[in-house]
Amino acid sequence: MKAEEDHHKHTNTITSITLMEYASVSLPKINTWLATICWPDQDKDDAILTAQLKQLEQSNQITSTKIQQEQHQQAMKRMQIFRIKGILSIVKNENNDDFDIDLDLDQQQHHDNDKKDVQLLLEPRRYIVQAVHDIWDVYPSQNQTLLWNDDTEKRCCKMVIIGRCLDRKALTQGFHSCFIHSS
């Protein structure tokens, strides 16, 4: 048993971060941000990745095993999301359109004459965020006791992120970019 314990290492690279802000988010923006952090290599072209791999193999005369070891070492150094849980307050419009809500509320009234009649509203239901590795879902609570009560509570969004090598600054900036702030 002692020999097995000697081979087991604990790491401090797995941590959790709690993000919270008293405001509401745009649902399209939160989904875009979650895609960015859960699928970090989604925009890399397969041809580029294949060319990089071939270049590594040719230039260093390394084997597939060494490439796999290198990839594992690189993965251990970059941010990896294991789990996300959260509660969100969502901004919506009265038509339930998915147009991009990317302006502060005070700027929205000066935006696009064709959207003059669109009025921003707050979704009465709390939205739940759940993620495991690269799969996530953001959905409204069906529990009637989880409706926002704007008379007695201040709306906020809270998320807990568990992962390896989490970049607090980048996660905080990305989270904050999803908010619609009223003036």
C-alpha cells in the first residue's frame, strides 16, 4: 500500500471560482461565453491543427507516444473547465426574439430605428446553468418558488466554476461582458 501512495500526487491546479454580480445577462451572450470557455479550440481549423502535428513529427522525429505526452503536458497547463453551476437573471424582449442585446439599456433607446418598438424586459424566472466539461445548458427554472421577486430581492447572477488552471481574470472579464446594466 505504501508504494501506491508514493505514486499518487495531489495538485493545486484544480480550483473553484465564484462569480457574482447584481445585474442581468443577455442569454445569447452567456451562451457565447460558455462556448468560448467550454470549447477553447472550437475555432481552430482542422487543417492547421493537422499541419502543426505533422510539423512536430517531422522536425523533432518524435513518436506518437511523445506527441500524446506533449499534448497531455500542454493540456495540464491550460484552463480546463470540469463543472459549472449557477443561477442567472436574464434580460429578454417582449417579442422573445434572440436579437443581440449588446448595449447598455440607456444606449438601447438610441439604437436602430427599426427596433424602436422593442422593449427590454427582465425574465421573471431564474435561469439555471449546468455544465460538465464541454456540455452545458442554460434553462429556466420550472419551480414557481424560484421566480424573481423584484419587490423584495435584488437580481443577481452567480456562477461557480470548477476546473484546472482557471484564469480568474479572464473568467471574470468574460462573465462581466455578458451583462446588461441599467443606468
